Amino acid sequence: MTATRSDFRDYIRVAFSRGWWFAFVTLGVVAGISYYSFVRATKYYVARNEILVTDKYAGSLPKEIASSTDWITRIRKAELDFKRPVPARQTIEEAVGAVRMTLSESDVLSMVDSFKDKMKLEYSKEGGFIRLSYEASDGRLAAAVLSLFVKRVLASAVELQVQELNTEVSTLTALRDSLASQVAASERRLDEMKTVAPELKLTASTMAMLKDSRDIKTMPSTEQAVAVFLQLQRDIIGIDSDIADICEQMTTIAGQIKEQPDVVPAKRKLETMPAVVEATRRRDALRVQLAQLLANSTADHPMVKEIQAELKSLDAFLVSAASEATVEVVYEANQVREQLKVKATQLESEAAGLKERRVKLEENKEQWRKKLDEMPAQWRTARELTLDYEKKTDNLSLVTDDLVQAQIRRGLALDQVGTYYQPQWELTPVPERYTKPNHIIHLMLGVVLGLLMSFFAVYVMEFADHSVKDQRDLRAYTKAAVLGVISDYNQLKAVARRTPFAKAAILKTYLLALAFVALAGVVAWADWRWWPAPQKGQTLPAALSSATVSNIEQAMKLYTSQAANLEDYRSAEGAKVEVTPAIEVPGESSPQPMLSE
Amino acid sequence: MSTFDTAFDHAITKAVPLSAQTTSKAQAPRTPLEGSFQTVERFEYDATRLVVTASVVGEQYRTLKTNLARFKEMEGIGSFVFTSSTKDEGKTTVVVNTARAFGRDPGVKVAVVDCDFKRPGVADICRAEGKAGFEEVMTAGAQLADCGVYSRRDNFVVFAMKRRSEETTETLATTVVERVIAELESIFDVILFDTSPVLSTTEPLVLGARTGGVVLVVRANATQRESVLYAQGQLEQAGCRLLGLVLNARPSYVPRFWWLRKYDYFQDEYTYKAK
């Protein structure tokens, strides 16, 4: 297939054959763009502000904001991502001051309450921005309302917390009071038990056992009293065994006393004494030495005399030693006997004591048996009371701790309202002048865009259409002569006969042009009627429409009725919940330049 | 006929009053063919398919007639087979209206032969029925004089079908076709064969190879270029001579008020550069 050279008549043919496509597509695009321009486009007198919410708000933001997953980390990431230069912005102080000059704080607060639905809250996809946007008739007004809105949200969130904490504190206090009264009652009963306890005439061991325990709460239970009774029994048995032992000892001691001899033989005693044995051996040796000397020499030998003197002294010693030994043995024998006698008397007295004690123990045992029979219930109640008292005391301490913590939390929450949470603002620049969408430009843009789109659509359709259009087409493709061209006779006949269809076919061109003109006229009229161009230097009060003012009045009535309840609540609870403005009002010394007109 | 068409027809026929037409049987024949065939005063045309002679479209048909007559003058070709690539492209309408244009000349002997055996349409337009149908001429050996119907006012002979034949192999026997064509050419100066589409039947191929040539009718905005090219190839392969093309039912995209200002806006130079 060879391509044909396009001619101007081809454009005429295409324009008239696909005329409705051009018209519909262009009208559709124009209508869409007009809809966007009038409805969807950013309205004029609108300020949109962003809030960069930081992690300080973690506790006091509404749940839907705070429950977003790891939003704090996302915010920090976003802060890293958004390394944009800070634009020239109008401070929120100026904005709030500008609003305050015409509207009081209560008015703005009421606007906040009434325009809550207009507030848009959206999460930015790039990071953790929570973007609050509000549309107002002036950028400064929008900024002020936004700031107060955030402040109010925070305050209401904290108020809710305080309210919950107040109820918690009151319930805890009531619980603590009741527990304290219960503890006092049980303590009283325990005291009574303590006074009863000495009248029980317990034995020394039982009293010692009771004394070991610090408090009466460990007083013996019935089982322990039984144990005491059994202990007494065991003591009696032990005393019996002791008495038996003592009797045995007494019999043995009596035997020993009988066996003890009155006189001990002296020889035997002397032989056993080492000094006597030594002296005897020395005497024997001296006698042998003397005999040898006498045999060998004369009696005049000097040694003889010495030996004789020594023998003499030895004999004297031996004689005295014999007498002394006799006396000592007698004394020892008497002493042992006396000792045994003393021991025997001691054992007798001990046995007598044990017997007395055994009697006492038996009496005690009988008494314990009687007490056990009489007072098991009293002991049980004492023990239960003690344990109950202990438990209640623990509960009381726990409840007291909770109460203290709740009070601390309430105090913290109350502090948050005024001082702790200061909003961090990230404001978009507030427009200095009023702007509005240019509807005429949008309309012209729609016409151009629609024509382009319809041209494209028609081009595609023509490209896909392979039917023969005219004689040039035929000649170009077949290379054959065109002998004749016969027009559509029925079409010409219909036009010549002025049929309604033919009239409409003629009229449709005019109607189409008229539709475009009407659309342009409607757009221009709406632009003039509903979107008046603000005058130069127009300021905030003039920009507030009557509808806005009526909304504000309605909201003020609502807010005053609600504020009374709020004040009652605050005064009743005694909590100092002060909803201070987010931004301080600039002082009167610095008048607002934007309100000079 | 509508008032619009009757107005034009009255303008045309007012030279010959109706009283004179009704009483013209006794007069001497004005044309050479008058009396040779079954003669009627006028064909009762189908109004929806007839083109008014004095209209712009009538002028376009006269242009087509002139181009065809040029072949007769230069090459002596008098028999034209009108066909198309697909059906419903206006072959019969073009043939009848072209024959009317030829018939304006009283000295020319014109014949319209309906050779569309499957869907014969000439009889529907002209409302002319002879004693025998053309299919009988081709098969049963009927005479052409029994088949043709002559109109005095339109000055051409119509050979119409009486019934459609399912099988065309007998009717298109070579000897019969050649005999009938030779007989027709011996009688008429201009013979217009109305046949069936090229791409679906064989009549135009058989007839086109034994006549002067083939004229391919193409309907604007309906016929695909590929169909036209394929039909052209078929004709070449069958040994037919493609004399030219006729673009039929071309709509005008410009409004009438504009269209009327320029006479013959779409009659451009290509129609005259037929050769």
C-alpha cells in the first residue's frame, strides 16, 4: 500500500465526517476542566497549613493519630528526607493576633468546634507527616484556627485522661477507706485475743514457745497446742528416764562406798612411791659401796664416813617417808568416801526434783488436755483473724500505692495542658494576596486540550478505517482511471426536500457552535457572579463572607452552652485545667501591621 | 415519484405532452430500435433508485457516459461489464442510470443486460418484463427479441431476468456466451452488462474476458481498499481489461448551503483524466 498525500480537502472531509467526535470530546474535556476549576480546584481565600507532629505528642494525641505504627520513627525519617529550605513564612503569632483583632478567643474556639468537619487530616506518603489542613477565607485565619484546633485537641485529650484518672482516684480512695476500717476491726479483735492469752496459764515452755514468735499472729493453732501437749508428754517420759538413770547411779555409788577400804598398806604404798624407790636403790648401792670399801681398806677411809652419813640420812628419810605415806593413804580413802556420799546425796535431791517436776508436768498435761478440750475454736479464730489482718494490710498498702501513682499521673496530665506540650508548627507560607483560579484560562485550556485529544482519536479512527474515501484514494491505490464519481443521491435529495433530518443536519453545526458559546458564557457569568475578584489591599474582615459570620455566631452559642458544663466539671474536680492559647497573644505594644487598613 | 422529482421530470417532458406520447404508436419510429423489441412508452422506475436527469448527480452520470463513449470513439469498445468487488455497491443503479444517459442520444442503440444470475435487479428498477427471461436466452435458446423490452422515452433495451438460477455453469458455457455477445454487439452500439460481484462469482470474469472491458463500481466509505485491489487482481488474472472505476454514493461532507455555491464542487480533474 502506498501512502496517499494528504490534501486540504481531506481535512475538510475528516472535519465534517467526524465532526461529532471533535465536538463531544472537546465538550467533555471542557466540562471536566470546568468542573475541576469550579469545584475541585483550590478555592481562593484558602490557606493550607501543615503541622509537623513530633514525639512530644505521643501521649496526648487522639487515638487514631497515636495508633499509627511507628509514626515517630517515620517522622524522624521524614525530617531527614525533607531537607527543604524553610520558606519565608508568616508566624503564627502574627496570625493569631490578626484574628484576635476582629474575633475574640472564644469566637475562634467556637469556630474550631463548628468547623471540625472541615479539618482535613492526612498522612503524607513520603514520611510521617501528619498534615492538618483547613480552609478559611484568609490564610492568617486558617493558621490561627489550625493552631487553636491542635491546642484544643490536645487539651481535650488531656481532659479525658484527667477525667479517667479522677474516677480512678475516687474509687481507689473509697477502697482504701473500707480496707482501713476492716483492718482496724481485725486489729481490735486481735488485741482482745492478746488480753485473753495470759489467762490461759500456759507452762513455761509453751510461753517460751509463744514468746519466740514476735506477734500474736503466730499464736499456736490447735495443732500447735496438741504439739505442746505431746511435748509435755515427751518431757515426762524424759524425766522418767532421767530418774531411772539417777537411781542406777545411786546404786553404783553405794557399791563404791562399800568397796572403799578403811586403811591402805604402807609397804605397798612405799614401793609405789618413786622417791622412796630411788632412795632405797641409792641406799642399797651405798651399802654395797661401803662393804667394798671396808673390805678393801680400813674403816678410817674418808669415804666411809660420808657413805655412813648418807646412809643415815637415807634411813631417816625412808622412816619419815613410811610414816607420811601412811597418813596420806588414810586421808585419800576418807576423801573418796566423802565424795561418793556427797554425790549420792546430790542424786537423791535431783531425783526428788525430777519427781516433783514430773508431777507438775503431769498436772500441766492435764491442764492442756482440759484447755484443748475447751478452747480450740478460740485459737482457730485468732489465727484466722491474724491472717486476715495480714492480707488486708497488704491490700491496703497496694491500694495506697496505686492511689499515689494515680494522683501523680493526674498531676502530670494537668501539667501537660498548660506547659508541657507546646505545639511545634511547620507552617506553609500564608498567601499575602488573594488568589483565585482563572476560569477563562481553564476553559481555553480545555478547548485546546479537547481538540488535541479529539484530533488524536480521529487520527486513530482514520488510520484504522480502510474504506475507500474518494476518487483520489481510488486512483492512488489502484493506479486505474476513475471514470465517474456519483454523489450520494439520497443525501442530496433529503437536503433538497428540506426534511426535518436535513434541517437538523444543517442546524447541528450552529447548535454546536452555540453550545460552545453558551458554555463560555456560563463560565464567564459564574466567574463574575460567584468568584468576584478581590480588590487590591482587601483585608481579612472584608473577606469574611456573611455565611462564615453566621456560622461563627451559631458556633458561639453552642460553645457557650458547652463551656458552662466544662467549667462546672473543672471546678467540681478542683483540677486546674487551663486551656491556654497555643500561641501567646502579642502584646498591645506591638500592633499588627497587617491590620493597619 | 416525489414532488421534487416530478417537478424536474415535468420540466424535461413538457416538450412532449402526454397526449402525444400516448398516441405515438401510430407514428413513425423516432429511434432505430423502436419496434425491434417489445416496446413500452416508459419504464416505471423504482423512485428510490432513480436519479433525476437534471440534477447534479444526473450530470455526474452524463460525465460517466461521456467517458465510456470515449472508448467507443477511440477504440471501438461498445460492451461494458459493470461489476464490483463486493455486493450492494450500486452496480444496477449505476448501469440503469448510465443507460438513461446514453439513451438521451436518439441515434444510439443501447442495451442493458442483466447478467446477475443470483440476484437479478434490473427488472426491479425498470419494472420491465419481456416474454422470456435472459436466463432462457442463455440456456433454453430463447431469442433476444423475445427477451428485450424497449422504452420509447428512455431509448434503451432492457434484457431482464425472470427468475434467478441457482447454477451458473450451464448458463456460462463459452459458446453460448460468445454467441450471445456477438449477437448483442451486432445489434447494439452500447451494451451495459449488469453482473455480480467479482470476489464471490464468476460471471464478471467470464463476461469481461469476452467483451470490451470491465468497469468496477466502488461504493464510497463502504468498500475496503483491499477488496478493490483484490478484485483488480482477479480481473487481471482472468484476462479482463479494467477500463476504469466508478466511485458510487459519495457523500458530501460540506453543508448544502456551502455546497450549492460552487457548481460541481467534487467534479475534479481526475474524472476527466480517465485515461
